[in-house]
Amino acid sequence: MNNMKENNFFNLFYSLCILIMFSLLTGCQSNTNKDIKKGRQYKDGKLPLALNISHPQLAPPVNISEYIIQVAKIKVASPSLYQRNEHIYKAIDAWINRSLDTSEFKKVGLNSYEMAGKDNYGNVHLTGYYTPVIRARHTPTAEFKYPIYKMPVKTKGKLPSREQIYNGALSGKGLEIAYSNSLMDNFIMEVQGSAYIDFEDGSPLVFFCYGGKNGHGYSSIGRLLVEQGEIEKEKISIQAIKDWAKNKSEKKLKELLIQNRSFVFFKPQHNAEVKGAAAVPLEANASVAVDKSLIPIGSVVLVDVPLLENDGQYHGRREIRLMVALDVGGAIKGQHFDLYLGIGDTAGELAGYYNHYGRAWVIKP
């Protein structure tokens, strides 16, 4: 009898414990849902409410001077774009001049809207891009034999795929504007969207800007190399891809590259600065490529950027940058920013390492 009472008491106590734990868990879940609903994030281009629960006290942006130069370039190169966003640019000028912090945008009539990120918890995918400097010749030689093309005149139907172009579909049509000595350099130039061409004849570098594409689907060769076991997922970068390509035959390289059917064409510009899709010269560390269906061109964003060491490693240091959305990219979709890092090999090496996450806020009225 005593054993039965003890068992009943134990069962009752156990049931009460389970009930209390369930209540606590559902209570926590309810609070979490409320918090998520309160903290409206920038998911679809609409701005319902400012983020109002977890706005951090961020450090001041480190790139104020670069940001000011970037906005000045917008004013000169694209007056219409500047006018569309003038009220924002001037309000941010006031914010800078008053030495306000990142929680005080309201004092100048602005607000910060946190982007939802890839995971809906604020983690925006951050990659980097740069402007390569590529060696080339005006006419083909035994070494410099890989053509860079200008955009063909559009006709009915699709333009040739990458494989068809590699097999000569555009040859003899007068579309060749230079010849490089590296198929991989040409491909990286396509991925970056532009390059400076060094003809190594004493003449100034020529800027080859984006001139169009063939309209075929884009596939990431980095992803393909990971899937094929050629490069470890944790080590994938432009630098890793370039290292992989160094000792590969032309045939092996083409077998990989043709799996990306998309192909980019270029347009030479003499004495020109690097420009993005907005036709505005880009300032390194102050401009960013975005998905323009989500972030309108000309928008200002505050980005929490992880800092990488020279070997590409991240050791916990971060900085805040004030940046302007002035470019787009075939692979830049949704909650993904591509940071413009500058010109040449140093910028290229850093850009190649970037495949990280950071938080970002759109600055709007």
C-alpha cells in the first residue's frame, strides 16, 4: 500500500514537472514569436516598420571619407540618380556632420531597416569583387590566343552558349576586341564584370566595361568544383579556383567552364574609371552590388563587414561601412551583397577570399 502511494506521488510529481516544462517552453516560444514580429526586417523591398528590438549600438563607420567621395561621383556622373536620392544623401551628410551614432538616424529624418539575411536571422551573404588588370594583345599570337568579345548585334533567338563560342561560333565576325594569354583570366573578368586591359605597348590601360551577355543560364564553377570533390567547400574562393586551374590543360579547363553556359561581352573605354551598372565610377569599400529588385540602385546601406587577414582568415575583427548600391551581378540575388574592393592583384586576392556573413541595414526615410 505504501509502495502504491509512493508510486502515485512519483507519477503525479513527474506529470507536474512535465506540465511546468511544457508551459515554460510554449511561453518562451510565444515571446520569441512576438519579438520576431516586432523586429520587422527588410525582406521584400517594403519598409513597414523600423527594427525596434535588437538594434545594436554599432561603432561609427570607418569609411566616411570614401562614402563622401562616392556620393560626389554620383552627383557628377548621374544627376538623375543623385536627385532621386538627394534627400537621403543630404540627411546622411547632416548625420555625419553632427557626429551622431548609428542609433540616431531618426534625428535627421531617417531610419535603419535590418535586412533579413539568408536565414531570416539577419545573416546577409557577403562576397567581394574587384577590377582585374589583364595582359592582352590587339591581334592573336601563339601565346595570346584567347579572344575577348564585344556584344554581337542582337538577332532573333538566343546568342551562342559558352561551349559554342569556345568552338568558334563568333569567329570571323569582327567581334574580337583583344586577345589574352589565359582562358581563366577571361572567365574571372566575366565574373567581375569588367577589367583594365594592359596591352603592354606603352599605351595607357584600357577599361573594358560590361557590354552585355548571351542570355544563357549562369552556373557557379566554384560550386561545381566542390561537388566534383576538386576543392573543399570550406576552402572555395577565386584564389583557390585560380590555383586549381594553374596546372590544368586547356581541354580540362574548357570542360569545367562550359558548364556555365552564360557568357559576358565587353566594351572598351579609354581614360575611363571603373563603373558599375549605374554608370557611376565606383569607390572601393564604399560601393556594393545588390539585387536591385530588393535594394533600389542608389540606396545607402550600413554594412557590418568581417575583416580578413592577408591569408584570408577571419579572426573576429569587424568594421562598419556606409555603402551605396551602384552595381548588380548575375549571381547576386536576394540577401546577398557583393562588396567592391578595388583594382589589381591585392584587391583581387582579398575579393577571392570573401564568402562570409554580416548584418546590413538599409537607410531610408
